[in-house]
Amino acid sequence: MSDAATKPVVVLAGATGDLGARIASALVARGAEARALVRRGVSAEKQAALRATGALPVEVDFEDVGALTEACRGAVCVVSAVNGLRPVIIDMQARLLDAAVAAGVPRFIPSDFSLDFTRTRPGDNRNLDLRRDFLARLDAAPIRATSILNGGFADMLAGQAPFVLHKRRKVL
């Protein structure tokens, strides 16, 4: 049996974005086969960047649940790192969820990389409301789910955040 055959397969949507590329790298570093779903016609540069992380780009039509289902076959988890408004967070992510269920994937991680939207008031923030709406659909699906609620400013821990990580100046 080859080493590739023993690696758990994780399907990743949104891998061409900053967060998605970081997730792809982390999956590969931890011994998973990262199957990165990309839109048909995505640039060769973006596909090469994904391959450089060790991920395998797989072109799919995100409107086609059948194609998404085939792309999800054999996976242990589907991770969504997509971002956008209703057409992405609700509609496209719902097709990805349906495909994961149809392919028999045991776990789905939605694009909830945010503060804990379950503790916010509906109507206060459109983006959090979309995640709340998708969570209702996910909770009704026959699949295990994990939400990653990392807070609103997690990117500041290791990224550029000049108003937080300002350099100390010598006082004369």
C-alpha cells in the first residue's frame, strides 16, 4: 500500500484565498491529503501556488452537486474556507454540504472562522446572520459538524497589525 493511500483525505473549498491556503498547508503538514476544490478556469498561477503547499487542486463546477459529490468521495472531512455573501455562504456552501452528505463524508467544517455568532443578536451583523442561517441547515443535516469560532481579530496574532503590534521606540 502506498503512503498516499494511507493519508486521510480532506476536501477544502476556498483554498485559493489567504485563509484557505494556510489551511491547505496545515493539512499537508499534518499528513493529510488536501484536495483543494477550485473553480473551473482558475488561473495556472493559483493552481501552482496550491501545489506548492502540497495540496492537490481539483477543478469543479460549484453549481453542480453531482460534480461536488464526486470530488468529496473518500474524504474524512470537508472544510469550507469560502467567503462572501448569501450566494456563497448559504447557496454554494449548501451545495457543498449536500455533496459531502451524498458522498458519505463524516464531518463538515463550515466557513465560520469568526467570532461566536451564536451569541450575537440576529440583525446586528449581516455576515454573522448568514453564518447563523447556514448553521440551522447544517444542524439539520445527517453529518457531524465542527465550527471554528476563533474570534474577530485572530489574524492579528501572527499577521500585520500595526495598531496592535507597533514597534517600541526609544525615548531620548
